[in-house]
Amino acid sequence: MGGQGILLRKVTLDKTLYQLNYFLKGALVILILYMVNGLVIEKNLQARDLQILAGLYLILFLGFYFLKKKKEKLQENEVMQDLRSYFGIEKISEVAKLDKRLIDEIKNNRQFITYNGQIVGTDHYLLLDFSDGQFMLFPIQQIQSLHLDKVGMNFCVKLKTAIKTEEIFFKKKKDALEFIDFYHNKY
């Protein structure tokens, strides 16, 4: 699944579709081999058997088609709404372009990495990629302020942007302060 990038892996159903695509190709090859074996070699395949196999494959194909259509309608996804508001992105293809720019900046113009590699600051972006599969991406020019709060047993960095305020939770105060210090020193 190489080449999917950071954002696309999180925003889309690509991982599921990628695996399902290989599954369908394998199922088609098995179906063809079964039909060749039954029709040509053993000559014991009946028309009813072919109809059942074709019906099963049709069900699989329709499921794949449904997932592909669902992928195209990810415009209502909350992550896509955030990307739309911060970057003006409307389509998945535009996410791919943003993803490429982000990866290039992480490789070439990285300003800092903190919180076990889950927060990366580049010249133009701040990427928070958490281990639970959640992520946030902000353009640096839209971040207005950062400040630390304590919420229950956790510490929270409130990141105020031109659009809304996001809360980033940390278990340790040290991690939260390290992130704030890196941000203030680099920008």
C-alpha cells in the first residue's frame, strides 16, 4: 500500500478498497479456473453451478462498487470539512496534491518533530498524526495562538486558528509544554 501518503490513508477508504480490489481479482481468477476445470477437463459443470458462481461474484462486485461510490461521496466527512475550510479542498484528487506537498515539506523543510514523532511542524503545515488513527493538519499562517489548560487528569493545548479552536490532549504536561516550546521557537 505504498504511495498512499499521509492524508489519503486517513481520509479515504483506500486501504479497504485496495485490499478488496485484490480480493476481487483473486476471486475472478479462481472462478475462471473453476469453470475451465469443470467445463473442459472434468466436464461435470452444470449450468446451475455457473449461475450460482456468477451470482456470488456479482454480489462481491456490487459491494465493491458501493464502496467505491461511498469513497467519492466523502465530501460530508468531518475530516474533509476541516480540509475544505483550512485549504479550500473540494475533491479527493486535491487531497492527493496537498498530501504530496506535505510529504515533500516533511522530507525537506521540517522544523520540528515532537510527541514521539506524532507532531510535525514544517515551513507551512502543522501535522498532528495520533496513534489512534486521528489526525489534524493546519496551515501555519492560520494558527493564531496556543495555550495550555488542564482538563481532568490530562493536559490540553488549545490551538486557536482563524476558523475554530481545536483541543489537543496530552497525558503529560512535559509533552504539552515541549510542543508549545517547539512551536514558539520555530515560528
